[in-house]
Amino acid sequence: VLNTHTRRLAVWGLFVVLLGAVVFAGGTVAQQAEGNVTGTITDEDGNFIEDAEVNVTGKNGKNDTTGPNGKYNITNVSYGEQNLSVTHPEYEPKSRDVIISTTSSPDTEDFTLVRPTVQLTLTARATTGSEPIDGTIPSAAVTISHTTEQDILDEKGVPTTGTTDDNGQVTFEVTTGAIDVTVRQDGFTENQTTVTVTSGGTSQDIRLDAKFAKVSGTVENTDDEPIPDANVSVEADTFDIWPNLTASDLETQTDSSGSYTITDIPQSDVPSTTAPTLRTIVASAPTFIEETASLEVNNDKPKNFTLTQTTGTLSGTVTGPAGTQLNGVTVNVVSEGTTTTGTDGSYSLSIPIGTYDVQVGHPDYRNTTQTVEVDPAGTSKDFT
């Protein structure tokens, strides 16, 4: 017969044994209440997708990132219905409900992600501080390409070249990912950069530095004499590609020594694979034939001009009081030339265009002086 103390010890011992069994059993149940999820993430062409993030929704820390083989493995996922989601910055996200149980663990869940086509909008813009050019750049040539071989395969026929519109913008339909962009325009430094296109589409400014040069020199006549106040300008029918730059910015007049300088001329630098764009410099002055020169303008460029005076013909007939044609009459254009009438009373002189005093004289007649304007089409002037 057990005494009271012994019976109490026996009861407590039995309680401890039962409690340990319950704890052990509970641990076994807890371990059995969790399973694993594994799988492979690929694209539409069966290529493995690396760095895709796979998550069990609402379970902190229950995620994995795919490696080069596209595989993931998430352990200790609670039994029951769970939501599994897959995300990657270059693909459309996917998710599905899965059931984890003793009969399905490890559960294999493969996903195929679709790479979306989104809009990439690029705006070519002159770099702030490159005055006088400032603003968006129209008609700029834009070339794009993905940076990796797989990305290029995924382009699926995406156009790779374009031209900015009047607002300096161009839009491409592209697949997501890192895209190499090259933008070039006459008068600017080519810009090569990389733009990351996300699943929501991307807009980005591409800044181009304007490059300037100057042209200087002299304008003289054929006698090597300076021509003051001659006009020298850069001829450009595409000023719209240089925002805010106007014709007056590229025009000047020679000083008293015939010298000129034009600054802020956009340089004609272009990639070495393309012939440089030439700038047309025009020099003109009244009564002179205009002269042009096509130059590759880089840094400081010297250019001297020699202008030939424009000539016109002054001709006519000299007659006496009775209308008789007079022979041997002297016709003198002051400072330009002299001739004598023939037997029919006619004369002709080729002289620079302009306005002159013309002196007409003969020993037997009273001399006369008249002002005559000679133009390039020729001037007819009779004297009596």
C-alpha cells in the first residue's frame, strides 16, 4: 500500500510524462504543418529568368529569388491555401493560389512571364547654359538598342531608329529593360546613354551640349583694298534645329579695316563615320558680286573674301541741236572711264554699278554734265 506522499509523486511523474508526450507530439504536428514550394521561372521562349522574386503572400520572409537556372525554392510554407506571386522589373507580374498539404509537398509551381511592350518617350534638349541655343531640339536622329543579347532577341521587331518631332520628342514601342540610346544633331555633341525602361513605360530627357566656333577674316576688293560695312553671314535654312538661335545671331558687318568676326556658330562636328556638315559663309557689299564659301567650322576658322565689283553697261547716243548724230564726242564717267562716240554718235562703257556724274564734251559744242545711275541690267542714256 502506497502512502500519501508516494501516491502524490506518482501522479506528478505521470503528469510530467504526459506533458512531454504532448509537447513532443505538438512539435511533430508543427513540423508536419509546413511544406515547400519549388519551381522554375521562364519567359515565353523558354529562357530562364534570373532575379525574379517569388513570394508567399502575407508570409514575411517566405520568398526566394531565382538564379541563372530560373529556379526557386521556398521552405516552411504553412499547409493550406496560399497565394504565390512572381515579380520582375522587366516582366508582367503573375500570381496564383496554391494548396500546400502532406500530399503535395514539395509543391512544384512553374511560371511563364510575359515581357510587356511599353512606350519609351525621349526628348532631345539643349543643355542649360549653352546659350544662345536653348530648348528642345527637333529633327535629331535617335538610335536605340537593348544592351544584352537576350534583350535584343526579345525586341521582337521593335524599330531602332527615329527622329524627334517639332517638340524634340520621339516615342518607341519597346520591351522593358536597359536600352542604349544615341542622339545626334548637327551643331551638338552626340550623347550616348543608357535608359532603363520599366513595365509602366519611361520618359526621359536626353541632353545635348551645343558646340560653338567662330569665323573671322577680312573682306577686300580686287585691288586688295578693304571694304568697310560689308555684310558677312552664316547661311542656314535649318535654324529650327538650333532652338532660339536666329539669323541675326550669325550676321555681322566689316569694320573700317574690312575685318569681321562671327561667334556662336554651331560647330559642324558629327560622328567620324559621317561626312561633316559644312557651313555656308556669305560676304556681300553694294556694287560687288556676292561671294560664298562652304567651310567645316570647328574651333576658330579664318576666312578672307575678295569681292569683285559688279559692272553694268552705260550706253546711248549723242546728237546735236538739230538731231544730227555727233562723232568724236568725249563721254567721261568720273573716276571710272572715258570713251568717244563713233560716226553714228553712239557710245558704250562697262563700269561698276552705281551712281555717277557723266561729262559729255566736244570742242564745237557746249559741254554738259548729268547724274546717271548704272544698274546690272544696263542703262541707256542719250545726250544732246
